[in-house]
Amino acid sequence: MTAGRLFAMLIALVLAAGPLRAESVVAGLSQEAISITTDFDGSEILIYGAVRRDAPPPGTGPMQVVITVEGPDRSVTVRRKDRRFGIWINTDASEIDAAPTFYAVQSSAPMAEALSHTEDLRHRVTIPMAIRAVGTGLLDQDRFTEALIRLNLEDDAYQLNEGAVRFREEVLFDTSVRLPANLTEGDYRARIFLTRGGEVVDVYEQTIPVRKVGLERLIYRLAHENPLIYGILSLLIAVGAGWMASAAFRYMRG
């Protein structure tokens, strides 16, 4: 998308917006939905928008933009390994009640400047706040949560990109979010926070459906809705493939 086209889309969004508060966000996404096909190798979403003002901006510090994209939650078991008698074995384990399968945070400034701790607690914006682990009974629960975050950051399932949002004259902003190839099917949530002095001024939210299509969808539904048939078909395919490989080998030898 060219800069001129992006600018025109931002202006159109501002003009189309109805009466809003003194400072509010008007935004859009380059993709309204994502389809997972057999050759899906990831995607990228452009998030763009503008700040609409019905009054002069207050002098309470610079405005910043924080954007998050969050995948469906799931429960996760995090295990700790220790070396005992010369071998590594699982010792303690922690059950994380809900952790996003994907979570990206991008901001126009360092998070410590863009968002206060109180607002982070209220809106659950940063990666640690997006993970819920309650009632584990472990004194070092934070270490298990930190390990989960570290592993997901290494796999690109979690992303923290401070300064990745381009914010021009506190009016126009845009950024792009990378989505990995191993996306979990479900509804993803994009949130845009306007902040001033670390306080949230306005929030924009949009859902992004992510669905498997074609053969991927058929296999997924069969595995989850008819596991017995899926298992039998998998066995027949494996037997058939083995027989064909054996026949080809005998033909080449003969």
C-alpha cells in the first residue's frame, strides 16, 4: 500500500467518523479476515488510523499509541526440569489458566512512557498482564510465567515492538503486525489505545476472524468432530502409502 493511498484512507476515516469525545481514534485494518490454506506461510496486517479532535489537545504530556493483536486463549502446563542422578527429569509444574496463543504489542514509544502501570492493570495490555495464572500454590509462579513468555517470544508467537508504531504529528499512525504460519483458528482481537501522559484516552477494538479453508478446514473438522473416522482414514492412507512404496521398490528391483 502506497503512502498516498494510506493517507487518503486515513483522511476518509476521520471525515466519516461521527461525533466523538475530545480525542478519539479512528482506525482500520488492511485485512478484515484471514484464511488458512494448505500453503499458508504467515501473513501481515497493516493497522492504520488517525486521531480525531473536537477540542484543542490538553497540555498533559505527549500522546502515544499502543496497539495489541491477541489470539484465542488456551490453558498451558509449564514444567520445570532439574538434573537428578545425572539425568534431566520433570519436577514442578504450573497450570496457566489462560494464555493467548498469539500476542503482539506495538507502541509509538517505550511502554514505560506510553502506558502507566495502573492503566496496564485495568486494560491488560502488556504481555504479562495478558496471561492469567491463579490458584497454583507455587511460591515462584512468576518464574513459570516468565518461562512461558520467553519461549513464546523465541517462537515469534509473542511479540513486543516498542517504537514500531509510526505516529506523525500526533495525528496519523500506522504499523504492521506479523502473523506466523502456525496460527490457531479462532477470533483474534486488535486493540488500539490512545494514551496521554500514560493515561488511556480512547480505545478502538476490532475482531479478525482466522479460519481454515479448503482441505485444511476439512481435515480440521474431521479430526475434531469425527475422530474415529479420522483415525481410520489416517490408518488406511498410511497402509496404502506403505503398499505403494513397497510395490514401487519391487518394480524398480525387477
